[in-house]
Amino acid sequence: MKQKYSILLTALLTVFSLQTIAQKSEVHFAYDASGNRITRTITLKEKKKEPKQETDTTNLKQTEKEDNEIVKHIATIGEMTINIYPNPNGGMFKVSINGWDNKITASLQLHTLSGTEIVEKEHLHPETKVDISDQPKGTYILTLIINGKKEVWKVVKR
């Protein structure tokens, strides 16, 4: 009988401890254009003090964070800079090509992880919006082909 109470008490203490830890911290991740995690920020909530932050910047790549917390993933193809933001998104994201001129031929394809094509755009503009609001939450593969050069990114819909 004592063993049952001991196991029950241990289980309750473990659950209580996990709930307490979960209430005191938040974990946020940022990803690069290829879908690799570039930062992990843990915010510890404390009473009457400002939150402490610890950041893991292993494999840090070029990422911009704007004031409104939109993360832009940046890549360079030749003279052009490609921005894909926000990623993760809620069903709508933008592909922005800086350095655009009228001689550029660019296309975009978006596939599910199983390979099914869900979006194809043959003629891109300097800024192209992609709407995947009708798709389920998950990870998708974005392929951009600009003047014959191909780049691939992971895009996450939350």
C-alpha cells in the first residue's frame, strides 16, 4: 500500500513540477531559408523582474527581425536578394526579389512533403504573394527558379 502512495505522490510531484516550469518559461525558435533552426530563445518569466533571455545561435545565418517580429529569410542569387517572409506563416507569405529587372525570368513552385504540387507561378514580379490558406498546417517545399538558377526553402504554415 505504501508503494502505491509513493508512486502516486512521485507522479503528482512530477506533473506539478512540469506545470510550474512550463508557466515560468517560453521557448521561441527562428529558422533560416532552408528551414534549419538558427536561434532558440528561452524567456524565463519571473515575478516583478524583466524576463531573462538565453539565445542559442548555433549555425546562425543571415536573418532580419523587424520591430513587428516578422522574420525575413534572405538568400542571394547572383545580383538579386530574395526575401521570404513571414516564415512560419498563417497561410499567406511573400517572396520579394530585390535587384529585379525586366530581363529576369522567374518561376515559383510549392510542394507538399509528399511531392504534390499545390502552387505554381510562371511569371513572378518583384514582390509576389503566395496564398496557402486553403492548405492544412504543416511544412511545404518552396522552389524558386530565377534565370535558370534554382533555390529551395522550407515554408511552414501554422
